[in-house]
Amino acid sequence: DAGVIQSPRHEVTEMGQEVTLRCKPISGHDYLFWYRQTMMRGLELLIYFNNNVPIDDSGMPEDRFSAKMPNASFSTLKIQPSEPRDSAVYFCASTTSPRGAFFGQGTRLTVV
Amino acid sequence: AQSVTQLDSQVPVFEEAPVELRCNYSSSVSVYLFWYVQYPNQGLQLLLKYLSGSTLVKGINGFEAEFNKSQTSFHLRKPSVHISDTAEYFCAVSAPSGGSYIPTFGRGTSLIVHP
């Protein structure tokens, strides 16, 4: 398996634009997590899914953020409209058990 | 809810010296514990994990960690570090929450290995 695949690896966008981050989890994994990493706040859990259903989105910072998982092999995190303070590295991770999550390479988002 | 404290934000050490990265956690229930490593511009990679059984856990790249329930600690050690061990290290705790085990991460410790 190729691991958790995220795209794009880097995204630069202008303030106010819509941004969509994509994630393909490892096949067979039924948990999917979206994390945000910044110097100031470290790794923050934004939302997680179990069997494609959002379970806890209490970490989503604002209504500008939304996440979907239309099927077991694909998830998106959308920011609309984007703001400079959204600049961060966004990670997707998946697992099938509490025995440890597998992370993607991350998407570095820069909003100018 | 559980939490993780990594006591050192940065640990400088010389090559071939031993190193210990400290991690303490708090939880009212039994937990699973993890160490992850993040190399520059990479995702997090699982180094080792404690789920149950022996409190001394061995992981990849010569790292090991010891679970101490009385001190609620899970410190990471390596007897002799290499330049290539320079990276960010994250301790994480996972505890049952509504039937799920969601990992909570510490703020990370930057290990800097000098030649």
C-alpha cells in the first residue's frame, strides 16, 4: 500500500479564495483524522471520521472550515473563504484500530 | 480527557551520546502511548507504541521507551544518537472516548544532534 496520500503537497492562495485539500486513506482503515500543525499551537485535531461518518468536529476552528468523506477512499477539507491565519501544514491520518495512526506527508498551505 | 506534556521543547546533544526525551500524560482511564518522529517537511512516522504487557517498548532506529504508570510517564531513550536522528519527536496518548481512541499529541521536542 502506498500509505496515506495527500494532495496537493503545497498550496499558495490569495486571501478570500476557496481551498480544497484532499486525502486518500490506507485501504481498509475505518478511521480518518484531519490535523493542523502550526508553530504556535502544535498539532490540533480538527475532525475525525469513522466509517465515513463525521464523529467529532469540535476542533474545526470556524464555519469557514468543512470536511467531507463521500466514500471510504477519499476525504476533503475545504476552507472558504481562506484567511492568512489559516496558513499551516494540514495532515490527514488513518487507522483501523487504536494501535497508532498513519500520517500522510501533509499539505503546506500558505494564504497571502 | 487526556493530555500530554513534553517537558523539553528542544534537546541538543552530541553525536554518539545518549538521549532521553521526556513525556508525561494525564488520564483517568487506561491509555495507549505512542512516540512519533517527524523529519523536516515530512509527515509523522510511528516510532513505537505501548498497548499492554511489558513496560519497556522497543521501536525502530534503536529507540526505546518505558511506561511508568505510577509516574504517568513514557520517556523515550536512545543509547547513542546519530546525526540522522535530528528531527521533531511527538509523544501521544490515546484513550477511549465514546468507543473511539483518538490520539492527543504533545507539543513536540526538537532533537538536535551535533557532530
